[in-house]
Amino acid sequence: MSDTQRDRKPWPPRTDDDYRQEAVILLGEDLADRLARVRLMVFDADGVLTPGNLIFSAKGEALKEFHSHDGFGLVMGRLAGIKRAVLTGRNSSIVERRCRELRFDAIKLGRFDKVAALAEILAETGCRAEDTLYMGDDLIDLQAMYEVGCSVAVPSAPVELREYCDYVTERSGGTGAVREIMDLVLKSAGLFGQALSQLDRKESQPTRAELSSDATEETWQ
């Protein structure tokens, strides 16, 4: 055996059974089983996909900040067959751009009627409410959370939201919270290693247009 063969590490690093057990130890069997049934993940934008800060330019444009780790987790979810949607009360071309870049299955902007918008997302994606996870950060998200099978909050959420939710992330919104829950969903379902194994397949990789985050708005349009 050559030195190269001897030193080669396994890929994925662990088996899906190992990842599943990791999730069970952290969450318990019941919650891991519920996360394993998730087929659609719906995210609020401000405070979940972003840190929630509203930064305005001199021209009055509201700027947004996203985390690359969250983006990678959302790509992993797509590779594993998890549908993803954004549901936010603000209209934001930046949020729309980011979600299209990540190939979201549904994008609902400027929607304070979140229960009605959630119903539209379910119809568009063909998913059932009981197989859906909703992740939010404020009280406006609570009624929509009542409608789904699993609900998740970030640490900065009001106590009423955190007390109701099935899981509160350790990471804050916009700084890895989405990645945290996506990893747990995939590990609970035994899909984490399968998603990793698809990363080097050309058909699974983002197109050049989808990676145009650093281009100007005119180029993106």
C-alpha cells in the first residue's frame, strides 16, 4: 500500500448512522425523529437569514448581511432534497437575490399575513404542514409556527417564542443559526453524508449566474 493510500481519509468523514446518533444524543430520540420527517424549511429573513440589523446607505437602501456558513448549509439541504422557502414582512431585492442564488423553492416578500403566505408556500412546494419546519425570531412568526410540524427560534427571540418552539439554536440569526438547524435536520434524517458526497458532482454545483453575489445589481438583473 502506498503512503497516499494509507493516509487517505474517508469521505464523508463519518457514516450517516454516526451522524444520526450524534443528533439523537444532542436532541433526544423524539425530536430527532421529528426533524427527520422535515421536507420543507421556511425561514424568516431579518434575524434568521440575517443578523437583523437594518443598515441604510446614504441613498436610503437597506443593506443586508448574510453568513457563508448558512449559505453552504442551504446548499446541503438542496442536495439532500429538502425544499427551502423564505417568508418575510419586508420587501427586499437583496433577500430575493440571495434566495434565488441559493435556488429557494418559494420566496414570499412583504408578507405580514404569514399564515396565508405559509399556505401558499405549502401549495407551491407540494409539502404538508406536518412535514414543515418554520424558523423565526419574533412574535409575528408565532401563528405560522402553530401551523407546522416543527418550530425553531433563535436565541434573541422573545421568551414567548422560545418557550413555544421545539428547538432554540445556539447560534444567532445571520451567524450560523440556519446552518445549525439544517445540519441537525440532515443528520437526524440520515442524509448528511449523502449530501456531502454530492458536492463534487457538476450537476449539483451552483451555476456561474447563481454565484454572482459580488456582481453589481445591474449585472445580476
